[in-house]
Amino acid sequence: MTMNSQGRPSTPAGADTAIPETVTGNRGLQIEEALIFEQDSPGRCGVDLPEVPATPMRLGAVKPRARVGLPGLSEPQVVRHYTRLSQKNYSIDTGLYPLGSCTMKHNPRLNEKMARLPGFADVHPLQPESTVQGALELMDALAHWLKTLTGMPAVTLAPAAGAHGEMAGMMAIRAALDHRGEAGRTRVLVPESAHGTNPATAAALGFSVDPIPAGPDGRVDLAAMTAKLGPDVAGIMLTNPNTCGLFERDIRAIADAVHGAGGYFYCDGANFNAIVGRVKPADLGIDAMHINLHKTFSTPHGGGGPGSGPVVFSEALAPFVPVPYVVHDSNGFRLVEGNGQGTAFGRMKAFHGQMGMFVRALAYILSHGADGLWQASGDAVLNANYVMARLQDTLTASFEGPCMHECLFDDRFLKGTGVTTLDIAKALIDEGFHPMTMYFPLVVHGALLIEPTETESKAGLDQFVLALKSLAVRAKEGDVAYFQGAPRLTPRRRLDETAAARKPVLRWTPAAEPALAAE
Amino acid sequence: MRYLPLTEADRHQMLASIGVSSVDELFRDVPQAARRSGPVEGLPNFAGELEVERQLSAMAAKNVAVGSVPSFVGCGAYKHHVPATVDYMVQRGEFLTAYTPYQPEISQGTLQVLFEFQTQVALLTGMDVANASMYDGATSCAEAVMMANRLTRRKKAILSGGLHPHYRDTTTTDARFIGFEAVAMPAAPRGGEDLVSLIDADTSCVVVQNPDVFGHVRDYTDLAQMCQTKGALLIVVVTEAVSLGLLTPPGEMGADIVAAEGQSLGNALNFGGPYVGLFAVKEKYVRQMPGRLCGQTVDADGRRGFVLTLSTREQHIRREKATSNICTNAGLCALAFSIHLSLLGEEGFTKLARINHVKAVQLADRLSGVKGVEVVNETFFNEFTVTLPRAAAGVVEELAKRRILAGVPASRLFPNGKNGGQLEDHLILAATETTTESDMDALVKALSEVL
């Protein structure tokens, strides 16, 4: 019997300790929360605004709107609503989030504080340049360090996310090819292990996508790749380290072959965090590479954005960057905004890029410094290899190590058990972990891609390894029902995604009206 | 280094478990020539919080914060008062540091927020459904055009001369590289453009903005009907979301797609980003929509829950056949938007819109009394255009020296000779609920002196 500090038994003998069905549906700290629309009381408002003077309107033929249909809530209701919702989320602040290729590392709060300085947050993008010299200086400083870290001569900060950066890079390649008079180069080689955004980007830009198979070692098959080169090849889109967590050993040979055939080398830099501060992409023969600031430089993911995807360029592609960009001369910093100047193209979005993310990324770079970045990428790789080594005898590693920042397993260890990768992931949730990336990359069966990042402690990794190992053992013992019923301890159990897609309900509608469904 | 939990003892133990003697050995697949021999040269070593704060604060101090001076700068980004609750809630770690909700059982917070956000956007725009957000208004606009191309199987977009030039350029960039035609009309500071006669059998869509970049508000009901007759879609762009609290929404005018910027609600100016793109459509177009969508469903116990849905449109499933390459949305900015709108509610949002309009009416009346200043607009919401007796850019510079941000010279958005040009004497000014009497006094006084 456990005792509390006053000596009373905390659980009287004979108590029923089974988890009850509660009247409210709440379960202790897990509180059910209605939609804001279901908490509406007309006339209630969470903001106090002054009375509006009666002034003739200047709306011409446009009629003032009768009603929007928004619910009325008070401030305490709103605070409670979002606090309760937040408590239904797993986050990197909560625990290990080993989502391979997504890089969930600690998000320093200093970065948040810096991004909120009024001199950055309360500055309008169209103020006179003389009043934003510090903002332009910050962009210039970040550009400088991104060029230094990659060894590349040019960078654009414009893209709003990694996939947007891919667009910028592939547009630059298209522009450079057209400039050379080689509009006929329309084929892009993309390894089968690539992120889905790579083929989607190439296809959106009118390139045909030619997949390259992976070799038995999880890397690009150099001979197969070389055989696909030809006068219609625009280039290759290659992730390095790749999505199997492996460094492409033949990368120089790949780059040389592509260049020799007249193409360009686009590198998906999503996994730059594995090598930042230790390896210079410029030395790998790369022509363009995007950097996800939220992965390598710790800007928060925010439940799906905002991202920021600067792209570094080689000498060959440097003339073909999108506007705007910052230049520096004797009069200070200046934005080059207009397009049509020389071979620059664009623009790709409104204004000058994701400034709020630039501040955070620069704070991260300055905080780490040269020695900190060296240690960070080293620890990221060490942590991944440690997890791989510890799990090697229980799970089935897809390829031989060493791995880089993430380690890949497939579902051979589950063969014959009736338990799937998805089941393992769901059971891991009950153990208090966010699952690893599942079923990606596509080059192995039932992939489990684990990326611990450098901001996890050894003790945390040991606990994760212990949980995963015991689940693997349980699966091999044939306890299929346990897995298929998982998760059990979460705010919601498994959700019916098929029903959601078959008859989509994409917004709240008042109960009196039939739910809105797409055809 | 404060962010790295491993101790030297840990590292040794871990290397031993792996069976190597150094971390360098783990990098052995990297060609030797590409490996640095040591930490990056030129970058100082790690720095404490205080040191980093000093460096960044020094840069921040060189900028003039909008809130510290009278400011009338708008044109697609607006200074509004954001309630304290918004930024507090957004910084809860469970929202801030979560990833895309791939595991719905432990992401119901983010998912319910997105479902509520989609509903709010649909209500504001007067449309049937909205997605879970885009990068910003300009990329929303470009994606809307490409969606119209897919739906109509036509390849020509007509862009109004009242469309924000950044939105126009974002769309024409895609037109160039993705392969469709975008016909951009000359700048139309006084309106009066004939878009209908340009619609032909190749036209997929007409893109108009309301209020337009010069501030005019218009009823596009007739244009919507003409588009429908000719088999083209009407895309309505909104760069000032607060206007939707006062104006007839695009949905009621017959818009097929609404592409909007949501920065005005919940989000700081941030020197241009991150912002939040809004994207709303008629119900029948849902399956051609770009971006993430959140849908309602039930869990294994029959309880209501939410998931990402219709992902068969998306790149991680469809790869080269996806409707768009978009991977992220603007989740956290969408959350800020949603919280601000929850606080405002029906009463607050419509009142806020009226206050904005009244402030702009007051400002226009004040400025029309300044010698040499002519107010161009007969209609506007919270932003309008004036002409000055000389180049607006110079006037804005002079006023900036007096610590007044007087607005956006049209020449900044429409450089000489491009799409109409000849707008050197045009100045675009915005007023919001943050604009005070004394701000207006200062502007009027300074303008009277320099003109």
C-alpha cells in the first residue's frame, strides 16, 4: 500500500481501481472540448472595442454584410479552449519525436524571444529601406552564414518552405537550360527513395520524371543512373544524406556524370542537419540545394508550418536566382525587388521571405557557433547509430551502417506475426513516444525510419529502445490483438480515415442543416 | 553547449556500443575531400543567450517599428492590434513544437484547430469549404489559377490591373515555368478596366482583388455571371481579411475560388513573413484543391475526431501526379488567425471592420483638405490612393526622416514602364483600428509642410 505524506492510505484496501466511463467523457487531465461553434452565445465577445461613430460609408455599390456567422466567446473561454486542445497534442516539448526525415529537435525559446523583438516583428515589408536597415542586415547575415556553411557562392532566402525551395531550384535549372538554348532537356532523374515533393516539383514544372532504382546498399545505383543520362536530361534530384539515412558515397561520380552529360545536380537538403558544420556541399558537386530552416536550424514546426526554404546555388546557377534579394553597397543594404533584371526570375511569393524564421535560424547559428554545429551534427549521427546498434538484434535494419542522422528498419522482423509497422507505431504511442516515420522511404517494405536528433539524451534513447524492443518481442509472441487495439491511452483511439475520405466533412455546419459533403 | 544533452562519458559509452572509436568514423562514407578538418572557420564558437540577444537586439534597434511611429503602410500587410491571448496561446509548446499531424490519436489539438480554421475561413469568404492554409496570399493566388486551369482544361488566366503586383508576379512566375498563359492588365489606379471582353474560349479564369491594391471596393456579381457564361472561373483575391467583416463576401458575389492573405488576423507584420494564405472554393471543386485538408471522422470507440484527409491529392502519396508539390501549410499562423477570430467572434469582427472603415474615411477626409493632395478613390475599405503634386517616393522618404511612415508609393509596386508605370505621384495609405487622431494630425501637418 502506498501512503501519502500525512500517513493516510492513498488507495484504501478494496477500492475499485478500474478506469471508469465518466459522465462528462472527461478523463482527469484529458478534457473533452467542443468546437468553438458549439460554444456560441450571440452577443458575447472576447475583445473590447470602442463604439463606432456613425459615418457615411464609402462602399459604393457594395452592400455592407449582414452576417458572417462566427461564434461569440469570452476571453476565458477562448483561453480554456486552446489550452485544452493543446493538451491533446504530442510535441517535441513533451518527449522524443523520432520522425525520420522530419527532424524534430528542440526549439530554443531564445529564438522565439528574438523573433518577437518589435524591431523584427513589428516592421512592415514595404517601409522605406532607410527604416529597415537592421532587418536587411539580418537577412544578409543569414545569407552569409548559409553560404559559408555550404561553401556555395549564392543563396536565395525567398522560398516559403522546403518544397517551395525545390521549386526555386528547379526553376533556376530550367532558366539556365533555356538560357543555354537547351529547352529540349526535359527529363529529370529522381531516385525511388526521394521525398514525394521531388517528383511532384519536377512534374509541376513540366519535366518528365525518370526514377532511378536503389542499389542493394540503399544508394543510387551508379551504373543504372549513368545509363539513363542523355541529351534530354535536365539534371538529377538527389537527397543526400538520402532518406535511408545513408550518405551517397558515389556522390562526386554522380555529379561528374550528370555535369558531363550537360545536366545540373539538384540536392534535396532536407537532411543537411546530419552534416552541417562538418561537410561542405560545395565540395560534392551540387548546383542547387534547399535548406529547411525548421529542420537544420530548429525553427518550430508549429503543427505543419510555417516553413522556410532558402536555396544555395553554384556559380553556374547563381545568375538565375529569384527576386527579391539583398545587396550591400556604400549606401547600406538594399533590396533588389523588380524582376526582369538580367537573368533573375520571380517573384515566388509576396514580400521578402519568411523573416520570422530567418531571425530564429540566425539565433540558432550564433548560439551554436562553429564548435556547437560541429558537435550538433556529430551528436545527431552518434544518436542515430546508437539506436541502430541497440536495435540491431531485435529489429531488421535495411542496410548496413554506419548511418547518418537516421536509421532505417523494415518489417522483416514482423514476418509471420500478423503485426504491421502501423501496429508497432500505434503501440509505441501508448508507451509515450511519438512514432517514427512509417512506410517511408518506399524502397524497403514496411519502413520504420528513426531520427532521434542531437537534442535527445542517452537515457531518453535507452528508454525508447527498451520500449521498441519489448514491443518487438511481444509481436513475435503473437499478441496480435494487443497491437491491433492500440493505442488505448490516447485522447482518441484509431480514427477512421477511410470514412473521412469517402464522405468528407470539412467544416462545421449548424445541426439543423445537413452536413456538407463533397460529391 | 546548452542544447546538447550528451556528456563526454555518454559519447564514449555510445561509441563503444556501436563498435567504433570516434564520431569521425561514422562519417566514413563522406568523401574525404568534402569533410572539414575542423569547425567552420570564420564563425565564432558557441555563445550564451545574453551574447546572442545583444547581437540580434542591435540589428532590431536599427529598424523603425511600425508601432513606435504614425504609420499608414498597407498594400497587402496590415498593422492590427493582436490581443495578448493570441501570442500566449500560440507559444504553448504543444502547438509550437508539434509536427504535421500524421498520428491523429496524439494530434487532435492541431487537427481540431484546423477544422475550426477551415470553417472560419469558409464563413469569412462566404464559400463552401476552405483548406488548412497556404504559404501566403500570393502563392494562394497562383495555386488558385493553376486549379482553375485543371478544372476548365484551359490555360489562360486574366489578371486584373487592380491585383497586387506581388500576387501578379508570383502567378506569372508559375505561368512561365509551369506553362500557362497569364495576361496581366496594366495598373488600374482608377479602375474602369474591361475584363469581360478579354474572356475567350481559352480563358480558365479571371483574377480580381477586392478591395483592390489601390483600395477600391467593387461588386463582382456581374463579372461572376459573365465568367460562368463563358466557361471561365472567377477568382477573387483578398489581401485585407478584416474587410470581410464589412463587405459582401466573394462567395455571395459568385466567386469560384477565393485566395486571400490572413496576416491581418493574429499575425505580426514580421517584415513580410511568415503569413498565412487562405484558400476557399465551391464544394464541387474540393477534390482539385491544393494543400492540406482536415476532415471529421470517428475513432474506434465511436467518438468524434479529426484527421488529415483526401491526401490522395498530395505529393507524399501521388508523387509526380499530385495536384501541387506543397508539403507544409502555415499551421502556426493559421492557429494565430483562428484564435484572434475566436476572440473577436461575430460582434467583434464586424465591429473591427467598421472601425477600420471609419478610420480610413476620417483619414481620407483629412487628406483631401491638404493642398495638392487628391483622393483618387470614391470607394474603399481601410486603404485608398491619393495623388501628390510630386513623386510620392521622395515624399515618403522625407516623412520617414520625420519618423512618419506615410504609406506605399505606387512606384515601389509598379516600377516605371512596367504594367502601366507612370504612377510616381500616387501614394497608397491605410488606416486601421491602431490609427489615432494624433497619427493623422502628424501626417497632415508633415504633408502640408513638405508639399
